[in-house]
Amino acid sequence: MRKISLFIAMSLDGYIADSKGGVGWLNGQGIDDENIDTYSEFVKTIDTILMGWNTYHQVATELSPKEWIYNEFTTYVITHNEHTSSEKIRFVNINPVDLVKRLKEEDGKDVWICGGANLVGQLVDEDLIDYYSYFAT
């Protein structure tokens, strides 16, 4: 059975984004040689990403507007809006709890819950997250 992982960066006071929804405060893993690149190790364990519309939109328009940075994974974007899916990005209007339960039963590597807060909250409420990992700054 696949495992569900929540791997996020957050401030020490528990926020993922600033008061305006920005993530400009994120600087990756740091610039010194003592920091371990936990992200690179983490993504070796997954093949699927699940995120909400706001997270997708921020990645696609602000963080990496020229290319989809998660192209080596299948990404499910939970949204009520209609969008055209591709082989790697699937826009779905489905209850995320039901989707995660289905994904857990499928063959493959683990599933990464990439964000947003509403999506994470629904999965936490249903006790569907197997691993919690974070990078705090």
C-alpha cells in the first residue's frame, strides 16, 4: 500500500505563506554546506503529487512559470474549475479524501501532499497522512 506524505516548508510559527499568500521567504535548503538537501532525497520515494488549485497556480505562474517543475511525477490538482488535463497534470473535481483513498490502493511509489491548507486539513481530519516532514525556517 502506498504511503501519503505531507512534505512542506513552513515558518517556525506554522505558516506556509506570508500574509499576502506569497512564499518569497522560502530560500530552499540554505547556502551553506552543512544543510542536507532533504527534498532531493524525499522525491526519490514518490511518483505522485496532490495539490490544491492555489498551490498549482502559484507554482505555474510565480515559482516556475516557464516550465512545470514536477514533470517527472503525475500531479493531481484539486479544483472546482474546468481545465484541460495533460498526461502529467490532471485537474480533478473530486473529494480529496476519496482520491487519496484510491491512490493508496494503487501500485506505485508514495504520494506527496504538496499543499494547500484546505486540502491538508481535510486529509488530517480523516487521518490519511502517513508521514509528516517539513523544513522550518
